[in-house]
Amino acid sequence: MVVRLFPLLLFLLFSSSVFAESRSGNVSWIYDGDTIKVDGIGKVRLIGIDAPEKEASSRDDYYQRHYQIDPATLRKIARQAFNFNIQAVKNRRVMLEFDHEKTDSYGRTLAYVILPNGRTLNQLLLEKGFAAVYRRFDFQRKHDFLLAEKSARDRQQGLWHK
């Protein structure tokens, strides 16, 4: 019986350690609303969210088609998300938690960014309406992120302001 359970126990131990893996570092640069630089790690893309770009991009069409958000609003929210990240994490030590995929197709590290107070930057940006849930891929916290986005929509925060 123990011999049969051993592979299962190894699998559970391995899989939980993969998903629980974390690293920490100091945030030295803010690129935009969903990308930061963490010393010793490099460029970090926040898992599960999509913040508007600082300049016009092809993503504008997506926001226009799916959410009827105009480019002027996108630029405004992009600035607010950028400024929020500066205030929340620049020159601060954060912890990074990883999900199924550790890097994206651009070589950026994919992570949940955990603030010193235990809150997750990714989710805070959604709660403030500075980002939308990135629906294209699955990730562990997707359900919670969708709830955070819905809350911002219901309160007409940020992107969802009418």
C-alpha cells in the first residue's frame, strides 16, 4: 500500500512546491501598468492582468470592441496605473509568486507581485480599475481576479467609469 502511494506523494510534494515557489527582490523600475523590473530577476509581467498601454497600440482595438473604451480613456488609465505602481512598489522589496508558466513569449518573468502588506499588486490594479483580467490564458487566481474586475465595474472605477 505504501509503495503504491509513494509516487502519488512525490507528485503532490513536487506539484505543490512548484506552485508555491517564490522569490523576492527590490523593484527598481516601472515600465507600465503591468510590467516592472525586479533586481536580480529582470522584467516581470504581472500574471493575469492587462493594463492599457501608455501610447496607442493594437490593444486599443480590443478595448474598444469588447468594452467600448475610447483611446483617450485608455491613455488616462495607463498613466494612473503607471503612477500607482510607482507609489506602490518602486524602490520597495516585493515577493514574486509563480504560476504554471514562469516566462512569457517575450522572455519576461510571469508573477504575482506580493506587497510587504501581503496584498497582491495584480489584484489591486484590477480593484482600482487600472487593468482588466487577461482572459486568454488560465492561471490559478483567475476566479478571484474576475471578481475583483467585476467589483471595479460595479463601482465604475477606472476603465469602467461611465
